[in-house]
Amino acid sequence: MVIRQVAVKGNKKTRTNVILRELGLAPGDTIRLRHLSVELEARRKQLINTSLFLNVHVNVMNWEADYADIVVTVSERWYTFPIPIFELADRNFNQWWVEQKRSLNRVNVGVSLYQSNLTGRNDDVRAEFQIGYTQRVSLNYDLPYIDKSFRHGMGLIFSYSRNREINDSTAGNKQHFFRKDEFLRQVYTAGLSYSYRKAIHTRHQVFLTYTAEKIGDSIAILHPGYLGGGRKEIRYLNLMYRLRYSKADSWTYPLKGVLLLAELEKMGIGPLNDIDHVRLRLRVARYWPLFHKTYGVLGLRAQTKLPADQPYLDQRAMGYQEDYLRGLEYFVVDGTSFLIVRSTMKREVMNFNVYLPLVPAKFSSVPFRVMLKVYTDAGYSYSKQYGYGMLNNRFLYTGGLGLDIASFYDACLRVEYSINQLGQKGLFLHTKLDM
């Protein structure tokens, strides 16, 4: 079949040429008939994965001889979100609930003003105003297309934060915190980003950021290794290249395909080199169907920094952000290099919609998918300076079973019961994908 023309319907905000860029089909393209349904479904999912639309339909119309039209009908999301901020300052829910005894002093509140698809070109602007444990203000803007070829993009980054409490050291693979009435840590960050995207699935990005950090005198005296050499202030310029490859049926909750993220970073350039390292980071996840409603997932996260002699601030390895073993959420393993391997088998047990009254029709149906899963994790973290905990420089492994509850707007609740190699068991809650 030869495509005669491509028509787009239903887009009130999003520019038609942006949709056509993501669709990747143009007049004159040829699709073999035996591949037609698979190809159109793949293109539909590409548009869904932009996070611009709730629903997308791609149909063939006006078929005459070997020629036909492609008609794309989209249902746009809400693009303006004044989202209240209520988040925990601790690394995960369990640490806050158990170890920090549900302290409201360790909660951040505020508002995030998020405008997606600002000019109809899939550009996003986000402003955040936050008080509580961390007082923070930030502004980010990302414009993926600045040229007629839809390949080049740019972005702006700015943030300022300050804290009265600081994680100044680690003992026994547990974070230690120091608090005073004055502000103990202040961080300024500003930067630019550039992106290049020739193919649909691959995006290249370059970030250039400047960071200035200042800590209180008491921290520099009690823990001179925090910033290194007893320093109270540091400044550094950071240059990072990021390669992102995504070919999966969904970015929000993938069940088939591959996701890859690779980063090469040089922190410390010229005279702005108070933190100086080269970092290489890799994250890969492979998703595939095993049999009816049953899926397998294998993920890898790895990082290395050179040189290995770094101040405490630059020694965060396993247990921070999303770099942890399921079942070791209460612990941190400091270091400059780590490797984590995660494997999961999951089966869909429920798939249903909840209908909301008093809501516009296109937003009234909220889909839910419930997945039962079993999993195992393994990992290793290397530290030259902070390798004295029971988990440092040691092979680690965990396992467990759980439930994933996924919906749209990138929402996923994970309920997991895990056991680690220390024999410790527990129920853990998370709100992000486990790969």
C-alpha cells in the first residue's frame, strides 16, 4: 500500500507537523499489506508515548487500487497542571515511616506549576515553589524542536535550595543527619541543554550547568571530608552527554521492548573544578512477553567515577534515588562505582476502567492495570574511602513478590514484600517503575 496523504484530526493545541514528526509516516511511503496492522499499531503507540494524548487512532481510509490515506485521530490530555507538592524528604516511604517515625518535619510542601505542550510543539515549562524540609525554587523549560527539520532542541535550567538539616556522614550503611536552626546547606544551579533527535527512537542531549554550594561552618569542622579538605564552599562546571533510546510499547509502563539511557559526564572544567570527576552511567531494561498476560523484565544499572578519591558529597552509590536493591531500602551503600541487576516476572491479574462523574467525557474513564510479580535483585558497590559498612564492597542479593497498579498520567503504585540476604523481611511502597 502506498500512502497518498496523512490527515490529522482532534488536535486543538498540538501542532499538526509535530504529530506528523512523531508518527513517522509521509505521503509516498509504502507499507506491505501483511505488515499493515502491526505497523499502524506501532505508530499509534509512538504517538501515545509522547505523553501528549489520552487516546490515538490510526486508520486507513479512501483505499483505491494500491493507494490509501492515513487518518490519525487524537484525544489531547490536559496540559496545564497546578500540582500540589507533598513529598517526603527521605529516600523512600519506608525510611520515613519507620526510621524517621513519620516526622512531618521531614516533609516538603508547595506547588508545581506545570504547563505541558506550551506552544503546541511538545515543549514544557515547570516552575516549583517548595517549603518544608528543603526550601526550593526552580524553573525549567524544554523545547524539543527549534528548527524546521524537527531535529534540534534546547532547554533552560535554574534552581535554588537550602536546608537546615544535612546528611553529613554514613555509619553502618545508615545515613547520619546534623541539624541546626541556621541554614546548613545552600545550592545554586543554572544551565543550558541542547538536544538532537534525527530518528524516532533515539535522542542525544548535552547539558552544561554551573553549580555553587555552600555549607555551614559546623559541618566543615565536624566533617571536613564532606566537601573535601574542610572546604565550606565549592563551585564547579558540569558537562554531560546523554543518549536515550526507547523502543517500547509504552514509556509509562512498558511490557515489550527496550529502554536505554547512557551518560558520560565531566564534572569540573577549567577553574570551576572544586568537584572533579569523570562519570559513566548506563541503564538498560528489556521487556518481553513470555506467554498469555505474562511478561519478563531484565534491567541493569551501572555507574563508575574516576578517580575513586572523592569527597563524601560525591560518594552516593546504591540506596539513593532509584539505584537500590528491592529489600534494602533502609540502607545506603556509599561508593563511586556500582552495578545493579534486576529481574522480574509479572502477570496481569486485572484490567479495568473507573468512570468518574462530573468530569469531561474524554477524561472520565480512568484505566487501571494490576500486575502480580516475583523478582530478584543483585548488586555490588565499590568504595575506596567509605568501604567499612557491612554492605560495602560485597555482593548483595534480594528477592520478593508484589503488585503493580498502573494507570495513565504516568502513575504507578508498587506494593512489594521483600527479603534480603541479611534475612530481613518487609513490606515496601514505591510510586515509580522498578526498572
